[in-house]
Amino acid sequence: MVSSGEGRLRAQLHRERLVDIETRLVPYRRSAFLVLAVALLSCGPFLGWWWLVPLGVAAIGFAVADHFLAQSENPARWAAAGWALSPVAIAVSVALIGAADSPAVAWFAIPATTLATRFERRGVIIGVGYIVLLMLASTLAVEPSVVADDPTLLVFPLALVIAVAILSGAVAGSDREHRREAVLDQLTGLLNRTALTQRLAELEQAATRNPNATPVGFLLCDLDHFKDINDRHGHAAGDIVLKDVAYALRDELRATDPVYRVGGEEFAVMLVGATQDASAEVAERLRAAALGCSRKDIPVTMSVGVAAVPALGHRTDFDFAALFEDADRALYEAKELGRNCVVTAGPTAHEAPADRQALLVPGSERSRRV
């Protein structure tokens, strides 16, 4: 049975992998579309020029999906929508020129090649079924007698699509396993600093493509007096505390709010779409969750630094290095204030306040704004 925390982690891993794959596919997909366009142009005198229309529709569909995918809470929907257009475009072309005899029937294997890289097993099965239905609709349904006279016209392309999906699934499975090992912290099961770096690069790219990027909150969390726990109770006890806190943090957050272990006892949380005030409220919940991990002989408290960047329309830059520095400075202030509290870095991550007046964050007597 999969726990809610493990389910969230799987969702985070799948989301980050999907966005990363889609980003990497963009230049290669453009090259593939160019190859297909050249093939269609060279055969235009024999097949007609209208074949370029379905290809253009598919290319536009992918462009729209890419635009919204990186910032979406559910990028799989956009990835599926963009992908689904390509077999439809092929089916239309096949049905109108040649049907079962069309030279483009083999092109149904092209969308099958990337199914496993985008989606899990269930998505691959659905995708293959979708391609097969379109193949049948554009060949057998249009010219049943032709397929009956020569079944190889349909059987061979069907076998090609299924075989390609199976083989690409093996490659994608290996990539998925290696990626999981590379971005997971082995002790806590949380995402690690490598995963955080990848996520920051993804958000920077999304902001470059979209001038209306959403605000982003960033939390830097550090367990208080963790060295004392290791010294007094042993490293095994310290590991248990880290695991308990990791589970508590992950369980408190939405599946779309990833938490990372970025140091020995230091955690980071990325809150896409959260303003500074909303981020501070989440930070307070996480501080309380960590406090709930205390045991009779081992008190556990956590200090949190909060920083945020507003929507792109309200600022002139998009520097996540500065965002991290602001959160780190706020965390230092939290330690100076006595620990076990939440401190925010100012009205925005890039506008230092004129004074460092302490203000209460609503709902918490332990939280401060500096």
C-alpha cells in the first residue's frame, strides 16, 4: 500500500521528469517535423500539397502545449493534448490519400516512439490503443475490401507501432530508474539538491517563454540544534528525526509543492503560484509539523526563512539565485531571533525593505517579517 507521502513524491518525480523530457524534446521534435515537411514537399507533385496542413496543425498543437506545460499543476494533460494531435493528423492524411495503401500508414509509429518517455505504463497502454483505433479508422473503416485482400497493409504497421512502444518502454524504464536514483535523497526519500537545480532551471525557462509567469515562493528550513541530537543520542537517532520530519513536511504539502533535502538537516520547498504571505502561512504549518515530530527525550524544532518573487509583470528580473540568498538571509534571522520561528525576507525577494521592522505573520506568535 502506497502512503500519501509516497504518492506525493511519485507525483513530484513524474511531473519534473515529464517537464524535463518535454523541454528536451522541443528541438528534436522541430527537426523531426522539418524532415517530414521536406518529405511531403518532395512528394507534393505526386501526392498533393495539402498534406502540409495536418502537419502544421500538429506543430501548432505542440507549440501551444509547450507554452502552458511547464507552469501547469498537471503538465501531463498538456503533454497528452499536444501528443494526441499528431496521430490525428496522420490519420486524416492516411484516410484522404490512399487509406490502407497510403505510404503514410507507417508514420503512426512516430508518436508511439515517445509515449513511454512521457507517460507511465497506463498512459502508454492508452496511447497505443488510441493510435490503433486511429489506424483502423483511417484504413480498415475506409477501405475494408482492400485490407481483406491484403491484410499485410494493416497488420505490419500495427505490429510496428506496438513493437516500437514496447522497445521504447524498456529504454524509458531504465532512464526513469537512473533519474530516480540521481534526484532522490537515499535517507529521507525526498528530492535532493540536484532535483532542485533542475526545477529552478525549468522555472527560469518557463518565465522566459511566458511574460505572465505566476509568483513563486521559496522556503528554506533548518532543524534547530540538530548537532546536539546527534551528539547526545547518536546518529541513528538523528537519522530517525530526519526521516520523521521529511515525512511530516511532505505530508503537509500538496503534490505540486515539492520539498527537497539540500543539506544535512536543511530542507527547501518550492511553492509555484504562492505569494509571500501565502508562503509564510505554509512555512508556519511546516514549522508546526516539525515540532510535532518531537519525542519525549528528543525535542524537535525548525526555523524557516521565506522569500518570494511576484508575477513577472511586477518585476524586471527573474533571478532564483537571489531568491535563494534572500531565503537564506531570512533563515539566519530566524536563528538569531531564537529559532523555532518563521521569518520572511521582505515585501519581495528583490526589494529589500527600507527598515527591518519586525511584523507578525498572521496566525503565528513565533513568526516574524524582517
